[in-house]
Amino acid sequence: MERYVFIALAVICAALLGYIIALKVQMRSVRRELHLNLDPSYDRQLSLSLFDPSLNSLAAEINRSLDHQRRLKRDAVRAENNLRQSVSDIAHDLRTPMTVINGNLQLLSQEKNLSSQGSEYLATCREKADKLKDMADTFFELSVLESDDTAAEIRQVNLAKVLMQFLADSEAAIRLHGLEPQIVFPEKTVFIRADEQMLTRMLGNVLNNIIKYARDSFRLEIAESAEQCTISFSNPVRAGEMPDTELMFERSYRADASRSGGSAGLGLFIVRLLAEKQGARVAASAEENALTLTMTFPTKKADM
């Protein structure tokens, strides 16, 4: 009798062990399917044949949850695309009347019969119109960048040549704001892998940031290592005006949220987008009263 009981218990234990092993196999399958669903391109439900009714119910609930998440993602992507298109349309619609307004204000400034007070009002209007046009242009550029899937035209770029041409083109703005550039370039020619047009746009936005925060001077330096090259812009910052270096490249960040200074706060965010399109990196750091912005580019073609 005891022998039969032992055999029965052994059979039951073996059956339970087989059941547990089968459950573990099924759970691994569920985990694998859920992991695959993390990939946005994997648009499938859990395709499992589960022998346990409870697991079947669980799989059905998971599938319903996955369907709901996919709908939310599609709605979010659609809403973001619509928002980008709206921003692009608004910015585009603003550019034409702003061009007309600026042209008429320029013509008005040539009038000789304006009173001194009228001239002051006109100067204020021209200043604000210029800022508004710059904002519209920035929003339009951002909307184009975020919706444009065109790859950057990466080539070997003579970095010192591009930087010297950029400084020459920007000399008037630099002098106007009383800044003295300090330039430190290596003796040998440095080539980086970049899109020259995008690089120039990045430099322009960084210079605008320097003009906003710098005091008296800024330092431009090139540092080359084995496989990359770093362009550094450093400048003293007035006391109490040091921006948050961890947030500077985020969308619409402003160091002082209470006053925008007529800026949309998108310049460095655009720099980051342009860097990402070229396989480059941007960063910011602060030391005492000096702010440093760096752009790091590869110097060699990436291995395929």
C-alpha cells in the first residue's frame, strides 16, 4: 500500500514539476514577446498558445494594453506632427508681413520731417520688429529641422578655414558688442567630418549666445585628439547670470524665465539638433565665472 502511495506521490510531483517547467517556458515566451514590443517597428500582439486559462486571460489583457499604448503613441506622434506643422505655418505666415513692416519702417526712417520723439518711437518699433522677425525665422528653422529627414552632407572640412571665415563675417557684430576674441588654433591643419553649412549655422547660434552672456571677451580654441576634435567657446559671465549648463541645450530654455529679451530661447536647442544630424556632440560647463560651450566632431570616417 505504501508503495502505491509513494508511486502516486512521485507521479503527482513529476506532473507538478512538468507543469511548473511548462509555466516557466510560457513566461519566458511572454517576456520575450514583451521585450520585442519595446521596438516601435514591432507592431504585433502576443502570439502565444498557452495551456493555462489564467495565462490566456493574462495574455489577452496584455494585448489589450499593448493596443491601447500603440493608439496613444500614434495619437501623440500625430499631435506632435500637427503642432510642428502649425508652428511652421505660423512662422511662415509671419515672415512675409514682418518683411513688409521692416521695409516700411526703414523707408520711414529716411523721412526728414520726423520729430525727435517720432524718431525714438520709430527706433523702438524697428528694434522690436527685428526681434520678432528673428523669432519667426528661428521657429521656422526649428520646424524645418525637426521634420526634415534628409541626411547631412558629411565631408572632410578644414576647420580652421571655416572658423576664420566665420569670424571675419561676424566681425561687425563682435566689435559692436565690445568683445575681444582670443583665438587658439593648433599649428597643423585640422580636418573634421561635418556638414559645412550646418557647422556654420551652429557657430552663428553659439555666437549669439556669447553675445548674450559674455563680458568683454571670449576664447575660441580647437583641441584635437586621435579620432575627434573639439571646438570650445569660453567667455566670462556677469555675476548672477550664469545659465544652467545641464539645461542650456534643451528646448526653450532661458536662464532668466522672467525676461526673454526678445529671444525664443531656441538657439542652442537648434545647435544640438544640428550636431545630432552630423554625429557630433555638444556640451556646456561652468567654472567660477566662465562659461564654456563645446562641440565635438569626429575626425575620421566611422567604420561600417
